[in-house]
Amino acid sequence: MSIYSYQLKSTSGKVTKGTLETDTKEKALEFLHSQEGIVLSLKEESSKKLIRKKGKVKTDELVIFSRQLTTLIESGIPVVGAMDILTDQVTNPFFKGVLSTISTDLKSGTAFAPSLAKHPKVFPEIYISMVEAAETSGNLPQILDRLSVYLEKMSTLKKKIVASLIYPSIVLFMTVVMTAFLLLKIVPTFKELYSALGASLPLPTQILMSAADILGKYFFLIIFGVFAAIAAIKKYISTPKGKRQYHALLLKLPVLGDIFKKVGIAKFARTFATLVKSGVPITATLDIVGKTSGNKLIEEAIVEAKQSIQEGVPISKPLEESGLFPPMVVKMIAVGERSGKLEFMLGKIAEFYEEQTDAIISGLASIIEPILIVFLGVVVGSIVIALFLPIIEISEILAKS
């Protein structure tokens, strides 16, 4: 199969751009001619060009697309027509190209879910699975609406976490910058002054001067070492073993570990509830839930739960044995399984942990702010005191004499 980019001018004069996947150029032309338009251009795309054309679609854009598609379908417009309308409205060039390609696939007879599946970086696995279930059950508008709600909740949760980390990150960055400035620019000036005086320096001042010397001589080497260490850590974390150890460490962090666990459980419950409600098979549901949890340990627990379900064991049992899920979560899932209200219980779990996460993040922000200010003051204050200690000692000696 080859991919061809095309420009097609309709009878009304509208020019459509997109890509088409087919065996030969002749088949591509045959399909485009069947659309009752004039083919302005048609050329095969190389893999390198396709890589350059890759872009990004934000979650908010996907939510708006889903809501608009829901409205159009509920208004009686076929999916193909709705996709053409939305393709014209989208302002993101990359997303416009993706939607145009999907629209072309739909016109060629491809089902909606397989058309979306060709763009995994735009449409997550949960999106494709739910659309596939919707096509089977015939309730596409309702499931698209659920998808919009789900994506909005996940986006909101992510934004809150990111927002809570912005201020601490800025303060830490400013601390590093100010410390580096003092060591590189201010401390050397004092060193020359003290050398000229020939006075013996207190230990804190000697340590500060040595640190300034090391930073001045090996500045670029230190910067390179820091970036190299970060790159090495990232590479290790990308491995299965490294990711597992990293996620285990995150869960053990004081205060933050509790937040990461609650976020993971909230995402697990929200995704699970959304998929179960949409009629996605339980085994496929667990595959998706594990991948979207955001934590390797939780993912492994869910994989074990899937294996247990296939052996006839209730899902609550392996989750309890993992030790990652609080007793309340396990008991609520067990009750949901026995009563046939698993989706309802999972929704309640998601709501509870999303509220808990919000409360912790809000409280954490008010606690972290004064701690970081004190930290910044201690770091800068220690450097200033170490710089002026010799002057203070000299002043005391002169006062006594």
C-alpha cells in the first residue's frame, strides 16, 4: 500500500487537500474521479516527507471535534458529510489533513473505527475502541458524547497537576540561576578583595570560594554532565525495568507519592467506567485501562486481573493482592461485580479520587509556597553570610583594638 497526497476541486469550486492510501496511482485516480471533481494534483509521498508532515493535536481540539461530530450526527447528517464539514472548520493544518484522510477512507468504504486507527497519535486506543463498540451497537452519538466527557475530565486532571508544579519549578529554576550568578560573578570579586587583604578566611567562606572556582573552571563540563545525566536517566526510564523502578519510586515519595497513586486510581476508574458503559469487551477494556493508568505497577496489576478474569476469578481479588488499591476501592469493585453495577461503582470511585486529588493539590500549593520561599532565602542567605563573614570578623578585630 502506498500513500498519495492529492488536491481535488469540486464542481462548486471548493479545493480539498488530503492523503489517500491505495495500491497504485491508477486506483487513487479512479477513486478521486468517482468523487465528481477535478484532480488538480496527485503524487506519492515518501516516508521522509510523511514524517516531516507529522504534527500534534491537543486534547481540547479532540474534545471540540468529538462534540461537534456528536451534534452533526444527532442532527441527521451522515458521518461522511459531518467529517467533510469538520475538516473545513479545523484550523490546525495537521489535524485538517488527518480528518481529510479519514473522510477519504470513509468514502472508499472503510469503517469509521479502522479509519481512526490509522492515526494512533491523534486518536488514542480508548477512542478507537469506543467508536468500534458504537458502530456495533449503533449508538455513535451517545458514545462520542461520553468520549468528550472522558477526555475533558482527563485533560482537567492533567492541567491541575501541571499547574501545581509550575510555581515550584519556577522557584527552583530561579534558585539555581541566582546561585550560579553569585558564584560566577559576585564571589570572584570578593575573592580578589580578600586575597589583597591577605586575611585568613573562615571555613564557610573557603568552601564557597572553592565552589566558585570549580564552577568557573568546569562550567561547561558541569552543564554537559547534567544534561548527559538527564538523558541517561530518561533512556533508562524508557526501558521496562527502568520505568517500573521509576514509578515505584514515585509512589514512595512523601506527599507526592499519595498524589500519584490517587491520580492513577482516578484514571483507572474513569477509563474503566467509560469503556464498560460503552459496551467494550472486558478483556479489551482491561488492556486499554492498564495502558492509560500512567503507572507501570498499576498496569501490571491490571494485566494480572485480566488473566484472573479469563480463569474465572473476580477482578477485585488480584487488585487486592497487588497492594496498590485501597480497601475501599477493592470492596466497591467487588460489590459492583456482585450486583451488576460495576460501571456505577467505578464512576463513584473516579469521582471520589478526583475530588481527593483536587483537595490535596490545592492544599499542597498553599504549603509548598512558603517552604520554597524559605528554601530560596536560606540558599541565597547562606551565600551572602559566607561572603561577609571575613568582613564581620575584621570589623570585630578593629573594634576591639
